[in-house]
Amino acid sequence: MYETIILGAGASGLFLADLLKKDYLIIEHNNEIGKKIKVSGGGKCNITNKILSSKNYRGDNEFIEKTFKKFDNYDLLNWLKKRNLKVKELKPNQYFFNSSNELLNYFKKIKNISFNTEILDLKDNCVITDKGEFKAKNIVVATGGLSFKTLGASAIGYEIAKKLGHNIIDLKPALVGFTVQPSEAWFKKLSGISLKALVRVEGFTYHDNILFSHRGITGPAILNASLRWDRGKIIINFLPQKSVSEFLKNPHKQISTQLPLPKRFIKEFLNQICIKDKKVKELKKEEKEKLKLLNAYEFAPAGTFGFEKAEVTKGGVDTSEIDEYMRSKIDKRFYFIGEVLDVTGELGGYNFQWAFSSAFSAFLSLRR
């Protein structure tokens, strides 16, 4: 019998194993560790952020803050430094490796891993797999979410939680692009165009690039907006620098020559609101009002690009049923860490930070 069985060889499971050092077994259904680590951040693994707060997450703020008090971004950076794992700020406030392989190579020293092993069932403290039965005093569920299906994502963690009697908050794709209604079909005509915009949703504001695609709209600001969106409208300010009227100062020039936006975008936008590209002095009052939509364009997404394109899963094991050390309040033999919990971060290294912080909290209980 092992002291601890860890289900999943992603960031949270690997970090926990490194902390435990002995008397554990990782059960992993893939043939290698950290497949999601490998592709994250464009292959450079954006591991954490200089600015860290529960406000960067969707989930219970108090639960998240308690976790970060035990292990925050500075603790993670210090852990990396002690192991000569070098990261640098490649984007404002975001820390990356030169290559995600640097972190993966460090974790490859972890030997107690049963690869290509499928979990079939659980019985008390026994994990039943296609390679036999494994017993442990403690079982840690670190199986991740439903996103990145091509990397082997599965629902097993949620199924285990349900079997124990846990409530699962609705699972939805997050950090993902939006499909659009027929009324926004003009977005698709702009496929490939990127511009900086201000996106508002449910009281949250994201100022970053948006990208139009053949399926709808994506880009960093939209991906973050998807974390907060469930249904209803989103507002985009295509000219966050200032109001439309401040740009259209020369009455003798065409609209398109005075707006700092891609020409293709201006053309499709004007078509959408039924205004011809003409001199500003020729604009009627109601047309000037329509142009103000550039500062507050409302639309209701049809849906998202789905789990296949999502970076993370929002929803998960209800944290009200988990103690501050990630231990199940229903069955104290079980722990839940990482993405399987109902805690989801914005872009920028926040989800990796949560993986490490939640694993550390579990470690504090398991080491006793």
C-alpha cells in the first residue's frame, strides 16, 4: 500500500510528487508527463504572473486567497530559482521559460509513474485500473479538466468526485473564442484582422487584442471575457483610446481616413450599420449616433469554440465541499487539486499558479 496515489501527471500532480519525494505513485493515462505543460504559452510555459489576486480567478474568493497565503507567485518563483529553473518576463507581468522542456526535464526525474494506465473504478482506498489494483491511504485527484482533448483530457476526475457524492459546478469551455449569431456574420468576413480593444462582460473589463476568425471572434481580450461569460451580451470598444467624435475632426475628409482602424474593418463595420464611407460633413445626425457604436458595440455570442479549442475548463468540484488543504469534506481519504476544482484563472500564468498553489496546500496536509 502506498501512502499517496496521485491521479494525473500534469503540473499539479508532478509538483505534489516532487514535494512528497517518496511513498507515492502517479497514475497517468497518457504515455508521457505534462502534455499540457509542453504546449502552453506557445511552448514556453507561462508559469505565473507578477500580479496575483483572487480577482484574477472565477471561483470562491476566500477559498482562493487562503490557498495563496500558503503558496503564492513569489513562493513559486523562489522554488524555481532554488532549482535553477530560469524564467523571464516576456510579456508584461508574465513569466515564461525559454522552453517548456526546461520544466518538463526537471519533472522527468520523478520515477514512480504508471503510464498508459486507465482508471476503471474506485473502491474505498483502492484504485482499480486496467493494469491492476493500487491501494493507498490517500488519493489525490489531479486529472485536469476537459479542455485540450487532443492531449488526452478526460472527465474521470469529475466522475470520481460525483461517486464520492461531490457536487460538480457546470463544466464549460473557458479561455476560448466565441461563435457568433447571424447578425454578427460580418465578424467572419474580417478573419485574420487583429486590433486592440476594450471588452466588457459581467462587470469585468479586458483591454487587449481581439482577433476575428472564420468562426467568429477570439484573441486575448475575448479569451478572458469567455471566463466571465455564461449568456447575454458583451460590449466591445473598438476605439478605447478616445471617442469616435474626437477622431472625426476634419469635416472635409472621409470617415475611413480618420479612424485608426484597419481599412477592411472600417469597410465591413460601415456596411453593417448601413453608412457609406463619405466626408464627415455629409453625415446625418442619426449616422453620427450609429458611429458611436465603435465605442460600445454590443453583441450576444451564439456560443464558444468548444472544449476542443478551450485552454481551460471552468466549473468543477464545488470548493465549498473541500477544505483549505484541498481535502474532501465528504471522504477525507481524497484530495482534489488543480483544474478539476471550480477555480479558473485568466490568461497570463494564473492557471499554472493555481495548479502549484493547490498542490502545495494538499502537501501541507499529506506530510503530517
